[in-house]
Amino acid sequence: MKTLLLIGAALSLTLSAYAGEGKKVTLDGEGVCAHCTLKSGDSCANVLQVKNDEGKLVNYILAGKAIEGKSYCKTTALSVTGTVSEKDGQMILKATSLEIKKDKEG
């Protein structure tokens, strides 16, 4: 019985980290640049940082038409709606809509 409970708890944590993979979700977080802010990659790329239920930051690479032509080299509070998937160990959020909440800097 304890094993079953542990498996259930581990599964629920895994599923919450994926924020509903394949389902339409709305996530609120900070829009940042993978290159400028996170010091990752060779060029700028938009990332949404979201705190999960445990308070750990989860990074979602932003893709989709709603994000095209936008750059978040300055940290920006965002609300993004789209679908989540995983590719090569990275979370991808294909945005269908995006709302800027406020600029945090400047």
C-alpha cells in the first residue's frame, strides 16, 4: 500500500511539472531570454519561467505564432496560453495567445 501511494505521489509531481502536456493551458510567469538572462545557448530565445507547486522554477521555451517577432531580453511578466510538449528534455510551450502583464525592469 505504501508503495502504491509513493508511486501515485511521484506520478502526480511528474504530471504537474508538465503542466498538462498536449492540453491547452494558461501559464503565468516571467518572460526571459535564454541567452541574455539564463546564459544558455548561442542566440536569444524566449523562455517562460513558471514556479511549480513546489516553488521550483520550470522553464518553457516559447514557440508559436503568438510569440513570433517578440523578444524578452528584458524580464517581463506574461500570461501565455497554448499547448505544452517535451522535446529533448526541454519543455516547449506553443503559444496561441500572449498577454503582457507588466515590465519588471525599466
